Amino acid sequence: MVRINAFAVEHWMDLYETSAKHNLAETCCASISLNDLLVLSPKKDLVDYTQKQVYGAIRGSEVLRNNIANLYQQSESTQASPISADRVLVTNGAIQANFLALYTHIGPEDHVICQYPTYQQLYSVPESLGADVSLWRSDEGNGWGMDLAELRSLIRPNTRMIILNNPQNPTGAILRREELQGIVDIAREHSILIHSDEVYRPLFHSLDSDQEVPPSILEFEYGNVIATGSMSKAFSLAGIRLGWIASPNSEIIEACASVRDYTIISVGQIDDSVAAHALSSTCVKNLLQRNLRLARQNLDVLEAFIEEHSWAIKWTKPKAGTTAFIKFGDREGRAIDDVVFCQRLQKMTGVMLVPGSQCFGDGVDFRGYVRLGYVPEHQVIVDGLETLRRFMRDEYEKLPLAC
């Protein structure tokens, strides 16, 4: 019997999200309505109301898959993309995209290396398939950076896949071009697959002025790569439940498509149409500009709050995405019990956060850390942080320390 560990972060969200008054745990950019989407684009043909609601294109409409492929063009000055529409497979969210790609390519005799911390699916699914998983740990003392020498040391004769999350959930850290090139070089040397969850791409809002936007893993002319993405995070449309698998390798796409037949026939035609509209050239730029502005505005508010409470809070400011991994401690620098903190905070104030040790670690890793989503509507984070500010003043120092 296949066994899989409980999905800690999704279980936490299920328990607490509906009762939260100030949801600072949400990882999507502030959601938009279909009316909002129409405002962002001069095109007004969002949905064809005369279209019969049959299954629709099995792999996703050609219009949608072309628009997804165009997300990976290497610069605004060229229309060249490292993939074409036939190298894109549309799925029911990135969570299905990840599952299909992992299920298709990993088996009981395999070894997998997974960037860590990350979304639990990326290492728990391989474990459930019988693979041996090694965690490639980010260095929190170095801005959550990755050590390529350590990656090389983790390689085994049966290493099948390296799993990345770029930008990284929960830290908001990025893998730069030179780091990605190093990973590709190592993978090429050993004929290893690379699976890159790029669900927070292209929300790169806080790069240094001289810093290049990190490329997708698809841009390195290595055939054994898989990228997954979604409409949920950077594109503010979680409700349409639409994601994708992309690869330059037709064999990878065909293998995933074969497995996909057992899970979903097609995404809904309306969902496909909405996503195609959102990713069209006349709309996607406006949508991303809206979300980048919101991310920067909200991150400034969060940074001021953290500076105000520097006696208790430490962090590495995110470069991208929508989440920050923040460490809470006492005045001596000892980590507080993050689970009790999150539970008590929500019960007393309605502010929802996600405990790092329970949802991104094994109970030992990341004690004192919480994940905070900072790209809701602006007033949500303003009100949530003001409520948290009162809790920090009145209740915080009563919290227990991590054991």
C-alpha cells in the first residue's frame, strides 16, 4: 500500500483559513475578479457564451499553450521561446502538474535530491513512491543560498532527479543564472532530470539594481528538464485551478500526458479561456505590473514592521514571490514555539500565520519560523500587521520557547 505523509501546510490552511480575520498566510497575489481582468485588457472576449460546454482540448487549447510558452521568452526584445505550444501540458493547478511529473518519472529504486525548505509535496510525493530523498539544504545564514559543492556531494549512481523551487517557498530566495547553470552542468554530467517548480515566477520584485532576472530552467538548452507553473500565485487567479507542465523534451510531455489521462480529461473550457485571456500579450503585462507594485508596496510595510520589532524578529528579505520566512525569538535570541505562537495569535486576534517547524520542517528544523504571505490586498496586510503589533506589545513575551 502506498503511504504518504500528511500534507502539513495544506492541513494547517484547511484548519484555520476559514476562521481567519486577518489572513497573512495566503500565498497568492491578491485575487482578481473576471471584471478586474477585463479592466486590465482592451480585449473584451473573455468567454464565448455560445460555446457548448463539452470537454474541450484535452491538453489545453492551442491559444492557451502558446501564451504559456511565451512566458518563457528570454527577453522583451525577442519573441523566441525555448519551448513551443506542443511542449506544454495544461493541468488542474500546479499541484497536479508537480504530482504528475513526479509520479511519471520516479520509482522505488530512485534517489532524489530536493531543495529545502520547500513545498512539502516536492519531497513527500517522491518518498511515497519509494524513492530515497536527500534534502539539499538552503543556508539561512547566507540569505538562504545554495551550495553547489554540497549538491555534487549528494549525487549517487541512482540519482534520478534534482527538484528545485525557484523562487523558493517559503523564503522568497532565488537561484541566479550562474547557480542554475551549475545545477544544469551537474545534472548533464550524470544524465539527471531537473524538476523546477516555478509557480512564483515571474514575480521578481526586489532584485538588486544590477541583478539579472533569473531565467527559467527551460532556458539552458538541457533536454532533461521539467518546469511547472500556475495561474494561482503571480497571476492572481487561484480560483480557476489551472497550471501546466513545460519541457523541451517531447518524451517527457508525452509520458506525463499518458499518466494525466488517469487523473483529468481536460480542464474546464471556461477556465482555459480565462487563463488564455490573462496570459495574452495585451493583458499579462498589465496584470504583472499590478502585482509587482502591490508586492513592493506591501513588502515596504512588512519591512518597517520587522525593523520596529528587531528585538524579536529576524529575516532575510525576499527577492521574489509572495512569502517571507520570518524568525521570532525572545530578547536573548532564543526561538519561540512557533506552533503555539500561531495558534494563540489566531485565537486571540484572528491573525493567521503558518508555523515553520510544523509545516516546513520535521518539528526540529525551523523552530521559531513562520511563513507570512505579504501580497494580499494592501489594507489586509496593514490591518493584519497592526493587530499583530498589539499582540507583540501585550502578549508576545508570554509565549513559550521552542523545546
